Amino acid sequence: MQQQWLTFARSLASQAGDIIRQARANDGFDREFKSGHELVTSTDLAVDKFLVDEISKTYPSHVIFSEESSPATLLDPESDQVVWVIDPIDGTVNFAQGLEHVAVSIGVYQGGQRRVGVVEAPFLHKQYWAAKGQGAFCNDQPLAAASGKALRNAVIATGFPYVRDNLDELLGYVREILTHCQDIRRNGSAALDLCGVAEGVLDGYYESVKPWDMAAGALIATEAGAVVGAFGKQRAEWPLELNGDHLLVVSADLYQSILEILQKCKK
Ligand code: IPD
Ligand code: CA
Ligand code: CA
């Protein structure tokens, strides 16, 4: 089944990427703000609808957990249900600004495990993908997280939430990372940050994000040899494998050092 889900998810992600490229080429989208400040475009909604329609036609019994149409989906921890976790556009601000770090993220989760992950980057012409136990790839190239790097030379990505009521805490993390590592990147797509760690072009990534931001990328990162964990508390409402609270994804050699640096800021 996993192989079928992967093939289907890869095809859907590539079609969703076409919709996104076309919308930008035709300047064919409207902008709105959810909850007053969080940007959403008509393309986010169109891609969400496309993915949900296609998945529910092909797999009517599967659960869909999608940022735009079903963000409050509650998952039954006892059930063996197959769950499709979707971010139709990860990097909406980048999309609206004409920047290139934009992705479609599709993860498949079942029985306490991330089974499939596909992250399509339509403007970078890259598709990252992984299936549990089968390695991670970008287009047709196998991915491997960085190794043998010194902490001092590490480049760490992060992101900032729409609501910044804990600005001091966020800046504290940035300060510590800049003190110990080479530099920070804020690329604007959590899914692509996770793929960057898988590809070895980033040494680590931390941020608190939602399940749809990380479901696919976390599998791609672990299949490429990176370590996925958390540097702080996680809310109980999501299973561990879909929980993006205090998400920390780092190449295996540097995981413990970055974890300690971030945990120090929490004291
Ligand atoms: C956002 C991006 C961004 C991250 C934010 C996310 P969206 O997703 O992944 O990089 O910093 O936390 O909300 O809103 O563009 O789907
Ligand atoms: Ca997102
Ligand atoms: Ca989104």
C-alpha cells in the first residue's frame, strides 16, 4: 500500500505544483487574511480543494487533515486509520511576494508512523520524497543529511510564527544559535527547511509548527539520516510523529549540541 500511496502522492504534488506555477504566471490569485493577520490566497484554497477532491475520490475511507479545509481534525490514537496531512502551499508569504521558496506538502501517516512524504517545490523544479524504510530522494537523486560538520560551521534554519507574543523567547533562540553556529537562514517554508536538512544544504532547523508543515518533511529528513525531535513541550492533541511543537531537526552529529543550546534558552 505504501508504494501506491507514494506514487499517488507524487503525482498529486506535481499537479498541484502546476496549479501554483500557473496562478503566478497569470497573476491569478486574491489575498485574504485569516484570523486577522495570517495570509491566505485563493491559490491556497484552490490547491487544497484539488488535493482533497482527488484523495477522497481515490481513497474514500482515508482521513484528510488539511490546513485550509480540515485543520481541526481530531485523530483517534487507537485507530489504524490512514491520514493524509496536507499543506497546499507552504510558504504562502513567499508565493504572494513572488519569491521561490514555496512548496506543496503531502504526508501519509498510519499506525503511529509517518509512511510517505512528498514536498513539491514548483519554482525550484524539485520534488522531495520518501517512503518509510526506503530512503529519501530529490527528483531521482538519493538524499543524505550532512555529517562531520563542526558546530561552529553549522548553518541553521528557523521560522517565526504569525502571532509573535513570545518575541523575547524567539530572539533568545536566535541569539544563542548566532553565538555558537555559523549563521541562520529564514527561508519561509518549513517543509523546504526540513528537506534542506535532508539534502545536507542546511545543518539543522528549529521552529514550532503545525502538523501539515512537518508531516512530509520530517519523514524525508529521517530517511536521509537526520534526527527529528523536540526542544520543548509538545501539546497532547497530536500524535508525536505529527507534532510540530518545538520541532528540532538536525544532522545526526550535531543534534545533541543544538538541543542543549536551545534548551538553555528555556531556563
Ligand atoms: C509557514 C511557513 C513558514 C513558517 C511558518 C509557517 P504557511 O507556513 O512554513 O516558513 O515559518 O511557521 O506557518 O503559512 O506558509 O503555510
Ligand atoms: Ca505551512
Ligand atoms: Ca499553508
